Amino acid sequence: MRATILEAVNLHYKYADGTSALSGVNLKVQRGEKLAVMGANGSGKSTFFLCLNGVYKPSGGTVYLDGEPVQYTGKGLLALRRRVGIVFQDPDHQLFSADVYGEISFGPLNLGLPEDEVRRRVENVIGELQIGPFQDKPVHFLSGGQKKRVSIADILVMEPDVVILDEPAAALDPKHARLVDEIIDGLSARGITVIISTHDVNRALAWADAVALFDGGQVLTKDTPQVVFGNGELLRRTNLEQPTVMKLFHSLTERGILDRNQPIPRSEDELAAYINEATFPVMQS
């Protein structure tokens, strides 16, 4: 069983006007886990992410990193952000340097790392995320997809243990959305713990180890995608629909075309394989 790397215990957060955004969140995140956080807009997902990264200090409750409570001192927050990075939904809320290379360099330079180590990290990330062609451009001249890659690079260059991405495909065209998905898959393949918020139930089913549903500033459930998306009551409560692959699978089992005892497929390719392997009755002429 994987060890817990992040844990929220009875987490509360209130904004300055008294609005309650989190109302007792309890959630464990396992090391190396791929976690999709889902729920309606305003359910507390983004606020929860900002508490995990120390941007917000909880009004109550505790965030633990590797079993140790987060310390909201300058030293404690620096240590937290070296290990837990967050990519904001809107890159313009994250990017502030004049040019791309300087933007990506800022984090490791702020850590006081040697110049050659900073250069190594920056050039590795630029190569990995295919940023080279625009690394010398002013940040404000970049397209939305390019800005998203730079905002991810800002976090990867810190070599974190956990990467949180808030609606990573928001406002991206299909090409750049696929590229971001490939980057996320690469993070997971390296053993980095990845947490994303998304409204895409099909992507969550295919990608996630676990899905956590938020509603009213609380976690309703955390379980495998198959279990969560099989709960119609919770889906209705969180304004989500069942993934298309699951709908088709259940339709085919009801008609006797597929065996209902087979594991629920997580992608179109898995469902197609089931159909190709199915035995159909021979029609008499």
C-alpha cells in the first residue's frame, strides 16, 4: 500500500467577507497517486488546492506533508512549496517575469541554487516541454497554450514531489489540451504525485487512480473512478454525468452483448477490445 504524502484533516477556510469555502475537508493523497478532484463550480476545489500549497492558511484544521503539519512561517512555506507545486487555471495569474527563460529561472534562483544547477534545471525543463522555440520571447506575447506550458515549467523546475493542476485544459484548443495531457502523463510516469481538477469525466475515468468529489466545501467521497462514476446519486449532486464508455458498457451488458462481470472499461480502446472478443450468435440464412 502506498504511503500518504498529503493529508487534510478537518480543513476549514473562510474568506475575509465571512464566506465559508471549506467546511471540514478530510482527504488523504497517496504518494505517486493520480487524483482527479471533481465537483461543481464553487464547491471548494480551488480553495482546497491553495491551502495544500500554503497560498491560503486554513481557518481551521491541519494540512500534513509526509505526516508533519505544515508550518506557516517563511521557512516552513518555502519548504512546502519546494515539494508541492501548483499550476493555476489562468497562467496570467502565475507568470510575471519579462521573458520566458527568466520566468522559469526565477524559482530555483530564489532557492539560492548554484548558477550551473539552475541552468541545468531550466534547460532540462525547456527541452522536456518543447519551450525552446519561444524561450527568449516576452511572456505577454505567448499564446494561451504556450503560457500554460511555461506555467507548468515554473513548477517542474523546482523538482517537486507533488504537482497540482487546477483545470489544466481550461481555454486550450484541442492540440494544446492533448499536449498538456501528455505532459501530465509524463509526470505520473516519473512517480510524481499528480492532482488535477477537471470537469471531464471521460479523462478522469481513463487517467485517474482515484476521484474525489467535492460539494459545499466538503469531500463527499474518494474512491476508484469506476466506483465514483457508478454512483448516480453522487453524480447528480455534483452536476456530473457518467462517462460515455461506462454508459455504452452498461448498455451492451443489458442487451447481453457483453458480460456484466467483466471489469468496467476505462477507455474507448478497452471497450472496443471487449466488443472484438465478444462471441455473437451465428445468424441462420
